[in-house]
Amino acid sequence: MKKVLFKLGILLICLMPFFTKAQTKGFSISKGEFQQDGKIIKIHSGEMHYARIPKEYWRHRLQMLKAMGMNTVATYVFWNYHEVAPGVWDFKTGNRDLSEFLRIAKSEGLYVILRPGPYACGEWEFGGYPWWLQNNPDLVIRTNNKAFLDACKTYLEHLYGEVKGLFANQGGPIIMVQAENEFGSYVSQRTDISAEDHKAYKTAIYNILKQTGFPEPFFTSDGAWLFEGGMVEGALPTANGESNIENLKKQVDKYHNGQGPYMVAEFYSGWLDHWAEPFIKIGSEEIASQTKKYLDAGVSFNYYMVHGGTNFGFTSGANYNEEMDIQPDITSYDYDAPISEAGWATPKFMAIREVMQKYSKTKLASIPAKIPVTKYPNQTIKSSMDVLSWIKKEKPVVNDQPLTFEKLDQGHGYVLYRKRFTQPISGKLKIEGLRDFATVYVNGVKAGELNRVFKNYELEVTIPFNGILEILVENMGRINYGAEIVHNTKGIITPVYLNEFEISGGWEMYKMPMNEVPAVKNETIKPGRPVLYESTVNIEKPADTFLDMTGWGKGIVFVNGHNLGRYWKVGPQQTLYVPGCWLKAGENKFVVLEQLNENSKTELTFTDQPILEKLN
């Protein structure tokens, strides 16, 4: 018996290295450190969102990140980008091919940090939530609410089906998954919700992630002073925007068993930008200096953003503050990031790369060649069409009161609200529930503008006998951050008043989601009325370019069916980025919806440089 036990002991000793190897294979958090296959590593990450970059450019942008000295890419997954209609999922077409983005990252030798939400923020429309959640009267977003948690579970199950097999413990690139996002901020703003309910909600999201199949390790990210509200037992707390290393370590120790690893999950290399506000810039030296401090202290970090990209289509979100009811984000998500909106290496990129090279034991990867950019000649506009006449050929929805976009089953774009008056009336038109921008017409003639950004909710009008009032309303993006995220319906959401009388009965509503490019028929147009312009641009060699909208008013632009996003004369953004991969040799169709049309346009203008800092 003793001989048998002795032999068994020898066998166990011999097998111990194999057990140890099996237990340490893959990515883990152990003994206060990030470890890969049992070896301590530091995460040097840059954030970029596949949804904001043309798929054809994913590899180039990832190679740029690696050339800056990063070993990891972080990305949000925006729920509403993949559930394109209730119960309709798209993880494959165009920029939505998440699994391909992850595979490219792995092929470039990069780890991936996955940030699935369900709440993302990210200056993205509704923080990533699908707009139609608001149509369920039993559902309350971001709370311990069964209807909402059931919807989150469905989303996370679909997401897991796309990323299954791509986690580090399965040989894939994903090393960590975030549980919710910046929930500590929300807790601090929603004091009307009990601490118990907040805790129940964040714990429920964490448990759904685990039950769905997402593997450890998980992390949370909040301002260091907000860990109490945002952290989840079992997940690593990481800090956003924390430059004081002692503060970082103190807070992580407090909520993580007295040990690290220590990570700044959002190291702000730039900042977000709103329409009608100055473009914000952060100096290269400041970012390079802070990078060096993190490296010296052994702190892991993730640049937010390393490359911002573009809020194509209607994907940009909005903020608000005490002075402004809404602050819509501009179309460009350049963010003053090290890699520019068009993928260029900026001085900030070079400053960071220089620091990273000094701390690297090997030579950094070469900087990829710049994607060609050109200034195409001015192009003549060939066709133009009156928007109000075009949309009124559609069948309207009729109701006693104006209906929100959501009640009209429309998420984005525009709605034309139309009302006939059987008696003349003059006075103050008041729409306190305007969401967000409107041009107002009486008998087809522009009477003025209403604007939530500037708190313009009133307008003097004179409506004659048998006169028609028309209000063309644009949704400029749902709020993505803060307590007001729960109030995000669009269009006209309250009664319309004229001289304090409520205007009801016989409202006609024409839907203009602009999810398809209209066929433009050439016709006579009038100044002051919204217009669709079309130009066919012949291109010999496709390249990146910028459409210069200086001198235009407000609207959106399509190129070959792709919605480039919004423009607005107030600035600071005056150009729209046109990816060369969306152009083709031969004819290219540009269609512009110009809402203000203060003067008729005759040509499109291109440039090879972005204009992002010009306010009017």
C-alpha cells in the first residue's frame, strides 16, 4: 500500500507542471496583475468603434493603432446598431460584421476589450438603446425592471452567438468584457432611485452576462470617486479620466481586495464636440506626458479615443446641461484623437509613438501608408426637387394631436406636421415639446425656425382663412448620457398652442425616415422651402475626400446610398468625410437634403482637408 501511495505521489508531482500550465493558459486576473498564459502583462489599449469606420478600412486603422505602440483595441457594441428593427438582427452587412472586426484584430496581433453595454453612451444615439423600447409602457430603461432586463437578455444572447469562440480562453482575441458602463455616474444622477434598486439592476446585468456565456474576467469603469455606485462584486473596477495614480490605486484597492491590477479604462486623448460650440482640443505634450506617468507606474490604460471615426447616418447622440436643453453631437467623431477621422497620423500620434518606443523592448510596427485623399473639382448640381411637395404625395397619419416619432413607428429623420385652419388667426405659435429642430411654413412660405438647441420654442405667425400650417421637424439625435436619457421621444411631444389656445383636431403627419435615397426629379424650386439636390460626380480614381458644406444651411448628404451624416452652418464642423471606399470609378450619385435653402445651390464643393473648427 505504501509503495502504491509513493508511486501515486511521484506521478502527481510529475503532472503538476501540466496542471499549472492548464490553469494559467489564456488571459486572467491573478495576484493583482493581468496575466497571459501565466505571464504578467500590461494593457496598452486604444479605443475605436467598428461602427464608425468603413469596414474596408478596419485593418488599416488597427495597423495604425499597433504602430502607435498599442497591444489592445477596445470597442463598444451598440445594441441599436445590430437590432435594426424589433426582432430583426444584423451582425453581417457592411460595418456591422463584428466577428470579422475581431478576427482582423487577432490577425494583427491585438487583444480586444469588448464593451457590450447594454448601455454604451459613446456619444451614440440613445446611448446604444433601440428607440422603440420607449413604446413599451411596462419597460423602464436602465433599471431593475423585468421588461427591460428581458430585452437586455435577448440582446446579449444574440451578441454572444456572434462572439462565441472568440474569447481568449478559446484562442480568440477578447480578453475582458465590461459589465454595463459608467453606472456610478447614473447612480449619482438618479437619486430618485433607491441604492437597493440600483444595486439589483447592475447585479442583474452582470449575472445575465455570465449566464449567457460571456467568460471572466469582467470589469466596470467609472470616475474613481464613483466606484461605490458603479462597481460590481466579482468585476475589476477601472477608472475613467483619472490622472492621479495614487487616487487610482487607493480606489481600486478599496473595492478589489486591496490589490490591482490598476487600469484607466478611458484615458481621454481628446474630447467630444457639439453643434454650435467650439471644437475642443487637448495638447499632444499633455497626453504624451500622462502616458509616460502611467508607463512608469505600471498602470494599464485605454485611450478614449485612439481613433474616433464618423457618426454616419443618424447615429450621433446628444448631451444637455443647465443652460441648454440639448447639445447634439456633430457628425465627425474626430475627437481630436491621435488618429484623425480620416485615419491620418497626427502630431499627437507621433508624440505617443515616441514615448511608447522608448518603453518597448522591440521596434514598433511601421506606420501604414496614408490612404489617398484628393480634392475633386466642383461639380454641377443637375436636379432639384421640392421636399414638401414630394412628401405630401405619401399617405399621412391623421390624429387629433401631433404624434411623436415613436408613436408613428419612426426612429429617425424628419416628420412633416400639417394642419388646416378654417378661420384666420395670428399670434404666437408655441411648441414647448419640440424635439429638436423645425422649419415652419404658412401656405408654403417659410415663417421661421424653432430650435431646441437655442431654446427657441415660440414664433409669430399669421394664418389666413383656409390657411395651412406646416412644421417640418428633425430628430437631431437622442440623449446618450445622464438622467434625461429616460426622456427621449422625438418630434412634437406636447400639444401645440397658438395664442395660448391648444390646436387640436385634424393633424396630418407625413413620415420622412430618410432610410432610403429619394429619386430626385428636376423641377422649379423656391428659396426658403426644403429641397433635395442631386449631382452625378464622375470619378476616374476613387480616393478619400471631404464635401465642403460651407455656405449651405442644414441637412444630410447621401453618396451612392450611404448617409454621410448631418451638416449645419452653425459649425464647428463644415465638411463631411467621404470615404474613398464608398466611391467608384465612373458615376457617383450625391443627394443632399437641404432644409433651410436660404439660397438655391448650383454646385458641390470638395476639399482634401477637414474643416472642424469654424463656428458661425
